[in-house]
Amino acid sequence: MNLTTLAETTRKRYNRIAPLYDLMEALMEHRRFRVWRQLLWSQVTPGRILEVGVGTGKNMPYYPPGAEVIAIDLSERMLVRAKERAQNLGLNVQLYQMDVQYLTFPNDSFDSAVATFVFCSVPDPVLGLRELWRVVKPGGDIWLLEHVRIDKPIIGTLMDILNPFVVRVMGANINRRTVENVKRAGLEIVSVRNLSGELVKLIHARSPRNSVRRQATRC
């Protein structure tokens, strides 16, 4: 399948689970995810920020005061819930339905970009990361909170075997090598912090200062 077809399949999956999404992750959100979200956002400098894969808006309580946040998601049903959460929190967040693989923002539109548990479901994660390079100003921060493939023979192989089933049910790949994908996209790695063994990583990268953009400007 081509990327457009894969993205449409992903959109439909997340539309399907949107009404139950918060309930499905409630336990892990309470025990782990919210702490990790707070940790990430505490390090994001206020400015013009792109949040990729806003989902139902779980990151919104942690946005830096005074930041201008533009948030996107592939699923229109997720965005409905994100809009409700923004209103309940009194936040002025610009929300757009958009595919990170084909962002419509001009080059150098943002001071930084953030994504939490997103690049596990992007059909071509390297293409999406290159788009972040394009739209984030040179030297700008890119923060990723991601679960990744554990690079150990037995566990890694098991994750590979289970991955097709998990993708069909949840839309997310459990065996992505996201640190390697960040490097392949040409971004500069600043730091990688393990948050749950080798399974969950907080990745801090930057848009290179002196490099040719990988994608052309789109109108």
C-alpha cells in the first residue's frame, strides 16, 4: 500500500477507538504517562510550538504558560475531543486535521515541536521526522516521548511477532526503532533518556542549523 492508503487506514483506526481512547489508557495514564508528559513539557521553551498527534489533548494541562501551541492530528474524531478538552481548560489552541508526513506549514514556522507516543503509528516515520526538520527553525528543539523496540534477542523478536496484531487493534507499532529513525531523518540527537527500562524513551533532538532542508516548501 502507498503512504496515502496507509495514512487513511491509520485515520480510520483512530477514529474507531476515539470514544474509548482515554478509558483504554486510563490506568497507564494515571500511573506513568502523565508523569512523563509533565517531565517532557517542563523542558519545552515557550514560543510557537507544534504538537504532533494531539489525540484527545492529554498534553494540554502541561503546555508552558504563554506558549502559542498549534496542534495537529490525523483523526477528526480525536480532534473533537481535543477541542472539548482545550475549552474545559480555557486554552486557546489552534487545532488542525493534518498528516505529519505532509505538513502544510511553511519552512521555519515553529520554534519547537513535540510528539508523545505518535511516531509508532506514522506509516513513514522518517518522512514525518524530516517534515519536523523542515517546519522547525534551525536549531529549534524537537521533543519525542516514544515507546520503542527493545533491542534484545528474545524480547525484540517477540515484539516483532506481535506487532501485526497490535497494529490491527490499536494502530500503533510496538517495534519501531525511533532513535535510529531520528538519526536517519537527519536530525541532531541532543539526548536520549530511558524512562521505563529500554521500552520508553524521552528523545531530545534539534533541527540542524547548517543543512539543506529535506523537503521543499509547501503552500
